[in-house]
Amino acid sequence: MLLRHTPEEITERTALTINPAKTCQPIGAMYAALGIHGCLPHSHGSQGCCAYHRSTLTRHYKEPISAASSSFTEGASVFGGQANLLQAINNIFTVYKPDVIAVHTTCLSETIGDDLKQIRKKAITEGKIPEGKYVIGASTPSYVGSHVTGFSTMVKTMTEFAESTGKKNGKVNIIPGWVEPADMAEIKRMAKLIGVDSIVFPDTSGVLDAPLTGEYKMFPDGGTTVEELKSSGDSVGTLALGEWCSAAAARELDKTHKVPCKVLDMPFGLKATDRFVDALRTIAGVSVSDELAYERGQLVDLISDMHQYFYHKKVAIAGDPDQLIAMTEFLVSIDMLPVHIITGTPGKKFEERIREITADMPCEVNVKAKGDLFLLHQWMKNDPVDLLICNSYGKYMARDEDVPLVRWGFPILDRQCHQYFPTVGYKGGLRLLEKILDRLLDRKERDDPEPKFELVL
Ligand code: SF4
């Protein structure tokens, strides 16, 4: 009973977070930067921040995450980190030879007031950035927003590469948001099946799910290339998957390069995937391919086969806004009852969207943005659920309340394989259903008396 001190009684808290449902901005910026081919993320702050961000990503993706640090000491903390960053840029290009250094700030460098744009200018003036190499910088103070904000800011920063030649390239930009490498690969596969030539950024497929070949590559083959990022300014349109993760970058491309954008939900579940496919189909001016229609039919078939086990099962979910919106819609569409929904990321719009999606549910729904897992646990104590969907930190609540847990979201520190199997799209929907039903039936079998312990469903 690790969380045995969590009381049932809920009291108003305004200035205290207990068991946060978010982590810090630079982790998101670092993950996004890894989706650029040949990019070395750089943490402009102290070594401790960088070590924490790298280790969290390493523990989730089970891959060594390379990132450099400005390694602030007392001097930099007082006088600013410009000298450290200039030295770092010089060292990194000399030793590691990346195509891009993607710098993000930390609480410390933000509090000092370091200006990344000005420091980059100085690096260019002093000849520290070799020809054909790039330094980009995102401001990611962790005392506002969350890891989602940091991800979004770094993705928006990537649009600085975009160029307009005046001639359209016939491609569609897809900004997938913070999803697993396998999800990014699946989004590319779906676009290809529809016949859409896409530029997906960021793209961590082939970076954080690369094969073990026996040969170490500092920069794996995957990732969006700088050439692709430059070309994104000539695309015919942008599809941003997720208001919180992707919309800012898409709107920036629209503003600066007149690339029209559409903001969609992340394609988790049947309806959101339908909307994504429809948007792709409309842009390409084609019909949906037979192969995709076949995959959709499989998902519909599985939903109808499994429906009896899902019907009116109560679910608590925690995670990031874009994922939760699509997941809530999916759960409602299969007649489950997502009754407690929490994200650590701020945003009143999130609560409004969830209220819309759950409006017709036959029960009360608790929803909170900028909430924490302590509150979610209290809700679960007051109104028990049949299933919890959460990242690894959900395991403590799951154990205390004796509720089955589906691990989904970020971070998943105590399981493997999540980076290899997509949960987006129709194929991903199959996997989500399998995970949910497995947990529910495992629990049923654990609790069933022997006469009900059936072999056949
Ligand atoms: S100091 Fe700020 S950036 Fe560094 S680990 Fe803590 S919250 Fe994150």
C-alpha cells in the first residue's frame, strides 16, 4: 500500500501539487529534437537537469539518449551562460559533428535571462557554426507549462528552417505530436497508402527504435532531414495532430510561409483516425485505398466482437491533453465510461473538449487540467473504476485500489516494446483494444470462482 496516506476526502488545493501528472519542459524539447536527422540536443543549464532529462528518455525508450549540456557552475549561474554555450557549440561541432544542435533552456538559464537568439548570433559572428550546419534554440522554462509545452515549442522552432521558393512541392506536412516512434512510422505508412507524399516532423522512427546492428551510430538513419524541414515551407498544406503538441508549429508555417493548416486530434481510435484519413484523402484528392478500408473494417469487427466486455466499464485516465482527448473519444465510442480524466498540463480548453465528448454519458465525469495523480487517486477512492489507463506512475494507484492498469503514455519506465508497436491509426486501435481487453479478462479470471473459469469466450 504505497499510497496508503491518500485520503478519500478531497480538499481544495491551489498551490500544492502532489504526484504530478507531468514532467519538465526540456524533456519534451529534447524528445522533439531527436526527431531531426543528425541532431544533437543541447541543454543550456546545469548538468543535473540534462542528466535527468536524458535518463527519463533513456528509461522510456530503452535507448541511450545523447545530449550535451552547457554545464553551468557557480560562475555561469551568476554571470550568465553565454561563454559556456559558445564553448559548447565549438566543442560539439568539432567532436561529434552533428548537422544540427538544438538548444533548449532550463529553469536556471531562463531565470538568469540568457538570450539564445543573441548567443547564436554571436556564435555565427565568431565563426563557431561551420558552413552547412545549424544551431536552433527553444525557450523552455519548466516553471510554466509541462513537457508537452517544451515539445510544442521545439517543434515550432523547427519551422525556422522552412523556406518558400514560390513553387509548391506537392507534399503535405504532417506534425504527429508526441507519439511513439512506431506511431510516427505508422502515420507515414498510412499517408503512403493514401498516396500522399508527406514531410513528417519531428520523426523519431529509425532513431529511437533503430535495430541493433553491432555498429554504433551517433546519429541513426532516421529523423526528418534539414532538407525536408526547409522544403516544408513549399508544402501544399499542414496537418497538425494535436492542439497542444503540434498546432503552434502548423500555425507558424501558415503565418510565415502561407502553408494552410488544419488542426486535428491525434488519430487514436476509430473516429479520430477516420478524420485523419479523411483530411489526407481530401488534400490528395483521392479515394481511400482498399488496404486502409480493410484495416478499418478489421477494427470495426474487433470492436463489435469485444463490445460485451467493454460495455459500461468505468475507466480512470491520466496523461497528456492531445492523447487524452482522442482516447476519451475512443473509450466513449466503445461504450466504456471514462469517469476520471486528468492531465498535468494546463489548459481550460482541455476540460471543455472532454466535457463535450462525454456529454451523453450516463454518469458524472471528473476532469481537470493542471491536476495531479493524488487527486485522480482520490476520485478513484470515491468512485471506483474497473480500469486505469496511465503511464508507469499509475501502478501505485492501481495496486492500492486493486484496479487493472493499462500502461499508455509517457513515461513508461517499467515495461518494454511500447516504441515498437503503434497505437495510432486502425492498426494501433487493434493494439489498444487488445491491451484493454487483456487487462479486463486477466482480472476477471483472477476473481472468477472455478465454475466460471472458462476456456472459451
Ligand atoms: S531545474 Fe527546471 S529544467 Fe531542471 S530538472 Fe528541474 S524543473 Fe527541469
